Amino acid sequence: MRHHHTFAAVLVSGLLLSVAFTACGGSGASSTGGSATIAPSGAVAPHDVAAAGSAGCSVTPAVPAGETKVDLSSGGDARFYLRHVPSAHDGITPVPVVMDLHGWSETAALQELASGFGPYGDTKGFVTVTPESQGSAHVWDLTPGGKDLTYLGSVLDDVENTLCVDQNRIFVAGFSFGAFMTSSVVCQFADRVAAAGPVAGIFDPQDCSPSRPVPVIAFHGTADPFVPYDGSVGPAALGLPAPDGSGKTLGQSGLVDTTTKGPTILDNTTAWAQRNGCDATPTETPVAADVTKISYSCPAGAEVELYRVTGGGHAWPSSEFTKSIASVVGPTTSSINATELMWQFFEDHPKSS
């Protein structure tokens, strides 16, 4: 059900899935896909970063709290996203935003169940927006400047223009292929996104040159049957619907090269760390019997972290939804809560430049 294979620009370029896995420029951890390392402009304590109110702070009356399906036109296509507004939004006090991206062959509604960001945002005072991809296979187009990244930029525009949000505290998270898309969003919208949280699918897009270092907190299970931790193509992914509308599975479509091993999850995380100006040698710290935190020595404000879940499946840690579909995605750990850890990381990493 949850897909996972990064074929960057797959819908428009016809690249093989394996090519997308190797789009970082090889399988070595030292590769950064030809991207330049960017040094942060200087560390500022999170609480010292003032809120930057959006245009929506002057809109009256204020949008009421609750969940709404918001219709939006992008590139001539009728699109929509789900908007969850907390009671903390009074129309005059800027609040943070989390954009939450769904996986392959899934929907915005399913992603809401998986992450639980909407209800959690009610308790922490941030807006959650959950966009939905197009097509019968519900697959994001990862092409830089492509229709889906343009659409997600339009979602941010709409949110900033209709709600009173803090433009220094806009974050993006995603699951599975939505995690791949999260990485692409960071590359294109580093000037707008303060920090990112990919779950079960961090990758290093080719020729990614963000305008500033973007802090990243990632999560991945070592027994993921869709996006394996070791970088190979997972057998469960072969049963996902092909994105061409043929009715075939990925395994039947010939789009997947199962003989070529791309970079591992650790390789991709290290590539992000190097791009942020971090040391390439990670440090491992046990945080639970089945969870290890992998971190890097990074410039302040450019931190990169990976939570490796030993025996974990293609799952969102502590998600009751992914626990309920364990027969499909594998085990979900309860030792850590990805939504809570991600939000703590986001609070510590507003955009200060």
C-alpha cells in the first residue's frame, strides 16, 4: 500500500526506478549528487527568531478552527488540499505550518491518519496542510519545477495569503514517496521551508542546490519491505500500481531494475548532512532497545538526524494507523513517536535567514 521507489521525474522522463535511487550520483556516502555544500549564515537561538507574519494576518474575518477541504487551481488543473486549523489561530497571531505529504497509491486522508499531525497541531498550535497528488496511482511527480512542486508552492501561497501564519516556521514532512517528495520540496523551496521530516524514504535528489541549509530529521526501519534500509528495491514495492495507468504493477511494468543497488538510507542521510556542511562521519546513540539515533557534527542550525528502527517496517513510529496495517507494511515501533520528535525538532529549527 505504501509505495516506495524514488524515480525522480518518473512521470515526465520515464526514468527507471533504479535510476532514481542512484540519482544522487552513485551509492557512496560521500556523494552529494553534484550539489554544492552550503554553510549557514549564523546560529540564532530558536526563541530569538521573531515570527514573520504572512499576508493572511490582515485578512478578516479570520478562518475558523477546524478541518476544511480547500480547492485550488494549479497549472490549469483542479487540485485540493486538506487544511487543519487549530484554535490558536486568531487571525492576528502568526502560527507555524506543517505540510504533510502522503505516500505512493495513498491519499491525503490516509496520510492524516498515519501522521496524526492535525490533532497534534491542535495541542501545539500549528496549522497542518495535507495536499493530494493526481492520477489513479496517486504518485508525486518529483521533477524540479514540475507540476507537483509548482502545485505545492501554490499551496504554500494559498496558506500564507488566507491564514495568519509564521513564514519563519513553515515545515514539511512526508511518508514513503511523500518522504521522497519532502526531499524535493526542500531542494526547491529552501527559502520557504525551515526544516523537514521524511519518514521511510529520505533521499538525495540529483543536482539539489538549496539556497540555504535545511535541517532534517528522518526515520527509517531496517526491515522496511518497500524501501529497504540497505538501498535495494523492496519486494513489496513490486506489487504497487505502475504510474502510467496501464493497470500493471511496478514489477510487471519493467520500470524497476531489481539488479542495481542504489544508495542506502544512511548514504542518503549522510549526503544531506554533507550538503549542510556537516562532518560525514555519523555518531550512533541508542535511545531505545530498538531505536538508534544517528547524528552528525553540524554547524548550528543545520543539524541532520536519522532514527534507525531495528526491525521496523515501512511505518510511522507510534502511528496507530500503520500498526493496524502491519500485515502490509511490517512492524511499527512504539519506542519513539515520530510526530512528537519531529515537532520538537521543528520548534528548535525556525528559519532565521
